[in-house]
Amino acid sequence: MVSLHIGFDDTDSPKDGCTTYIAALMVEKLQKLGIVFNDYPNLIRLNPNVPWKTRGNGALCLRITCNPSVVNDVFEKMADTVEENSDLGFKDTDPGIVFFKGVRIPQEIKTFAQEAISGIVRKEQALRLIKRFKAEALGFGTGYGIVGALAAIGETLDLDFTYELIAYRKPENRGTKRQLDLASVKEMDRKTKPQTFNNIDSETGRILITPRGPDPILYGIRGETPEIVIKAHRFVRSLEPIERWVVFRTNHGTDAHLKGINAIMDIQPYHPVIIKGAVASMPRLVPKRHRFFSIKDETGKVDCAAYEPTGTLRKIARKLIIGDIVEVYGGVRPSFKEHPLTINLEKLRILELAPKRVTHNPKCPTCGKRMSSMGKDQGFRCPRCRFRSSSLKKRDYEESRRIARGLFISSPRAQRHLTKPKCRYGREKKKNLNGILESWWHL
């Protein structure tokens, strides 16, 4: 028997296609060949900040065991399925497939995967590794999807991971409004959270399990175990037929992309970072919806942006003052024209709060009313009882802050696939996969 890892990526476009759907089709085709799945299909989200990413920036890997006599059939079915279901007419759709034989994935390929999730990698790096470890690759167009395909093979989800059940639409319904019973989604959310997460945005009531594009996905439910996402799926009442559904194991909701760095001077464009600093400027509105401020350390200064859709995060950023010590999490937008290098915030941890000092006019010793200045060095006058004094002075006070130390995360509607929601803290997986369910996909 042969252990085979099949990675593939870059099959979709902004108007059509879905790489997870190709995985769902392959599950059915491979079962007919008598193969054994060693894992659920792996859905690996790569660095969401790279400018050349695909729509969801998700790569897939199927990990199977099969008879050597069917290996060529597996290769052919994979190639045919990618070619038939990719939007090859779109200029930036460049699918890639990588086949790797072996039980264990080399550490070098695992390292490449981590770099693809938290940084930037090049096609040349992938090709060198493919050649070195005698893997096989197939590319369409420029074949840049080979990069994501190899990364999906290398990310074996040995640390934290979650699951997502994805239900797919019939072809005749794609491109039309998705038809779900919204009350059933709300019931599902009530009865399965926090074991499932990001089903509904709590601030707006918006349903989050349904995408908005013309792709084949009807809905996706994310959770901690395969059992809970299947249970949640059974609560949801679809008002249109479901073609098929599949459970994926994934790095969704794990913060796998965020990488801590020690100094602001080391921040690089397009990288997701975690960096500590002191607030160096008062938050400002840009232009009238987004909140910007800067942080600094001994090596430099960088702007931070809490955009309007981040909701809670923007409200918290508004309350920061110069001197607060914070840790910021987010992707780095490069500088251009008049805009400097900026961290687009996903999370914000307040470590220390600076004292907020305010100066007030004195209170009237006769009636207690706050007095008004009569002009520079001319003393104060009470607007109520008209008492005057040239000897009273303004006083400094430390004003209480309407903010507390702690971790603050963007609202669910603004969270990226990889962003770990608050309900997942303390639920990180401490061990790897231990077998798979018998019924994890359905036609």
C-alpha cells in the first residue's frame, strides 16, 4: 500500500469556482477506487495579506492510502477534476497540484508551509523542494498554485486545529440568493456554541455561515470537533436542495498566521505580526469611519488601523491615549504615496494603562459651582453666585479610564478565516488527530 498526499490550490476566481468543492468531488471519486482516507480533507488557509492571494486563500490536501495499482488512476482523476472545475478563463487562476508519496512529511516541507502561512514564499522554493523530495507536480497557466499545494501538504496540523462542515449547492442554484431558514441557524447557534463559532455576528445579527459570492458553497459551520459540526448541520433547515457535504480539518480560528516579532524596525510588508509598543499618537478618524493611531518602541514607530467593520476593536482603539502599552495583532499594509507602513488590526491587547490627567477650573467656595476664567492671570468668577477670586488656581486630577486591560478582538463579521475568536482561547488542541468518523461526507 502507498501513502499519498495530494495538495492543490488556485482553482477559483472572484466570480466562479471553489477549491474545497474540487476536494468534495475527489472524495467521492477516490472512494470508488477503494482508497482509505488517513485524515479528513485538510483545508489550509495561507497568509491572508499577500497581494496575489486567491479569493479565500485556502489550499487543500487529501491524505490517503491506496494500492499501487491505482496510483496512476488517482493522478489522472485529480488532474481531470481540477481542469474541469477551475476557472481557467480568468487570467489570475493558475491551478497547481502536488503529489507526495510517503508516510512522513519532511521537516523542510513543513517549514515551507509555516512560511506560506505567516510570511511570503516563492514558486522557486516550492519547485526546489518538490525536486529534492521526488514529489510530482502539475501546473496550469503559470502553475503558481503549486506553492499553495505544497504548503497544504506541509501543514499537517500537528498543533491547534478546528473543523468545518461545508454544504454545497446544486449547480442550477449557484449565483442566486442562498435559501436558508434563518430561525434554524439561530437555533443551531444557541444550542451548539461555543463548540461552534462565528455562526452569527452578535452586534448586527448578520448570518455568517453563508458566503456572498457565486461559488458552490451553501454554508459552512466551524467547530471544535467533527461531531459538533455534523450535529449543528442537522439543525440548519435549507430551503434549497443540498448537493453534498463534507467535513474538513483546518487551521481556521487558530491564529496560525500571526507571528511575534521583537522590534518595530523588523516589520515587513504583507506579513501578519504581533508586536508590542507604547501608544505614540492619539487615535484619529480617517476619513470619518476608521480609527488610526501609532505605536513606538526604541527601534521605530508604526501606524495601526482599526477599520469601521472591526466594530468592538474600533471602539476600544478610540479610548487609547499616549503612553498606553499595547500588543497589536494584524497584517502589515505596505507604505504607498502619503500613507506609511500600517498594521491592519485584528486584535489588540492592552497591557498597561497610562494615567489620564485633566485640568479643571476651581470650584466656587461659596456655592460649589465650577468657576469660569475671567482671562489670563485675571482670576475666576462663579457663573451662579458671581463670587470672584484672584487667588484660586486650576487643579490637576487623574481621570478614571473607561477602558480595562485585556484582549480585544474584531467583531465576528470582520474576522479573517484564521483569526482565533475569543471563545476558542483555552480550547486549543493539545494532540493530533486520532482516527476519523465513519460518516464524514454525504451525497
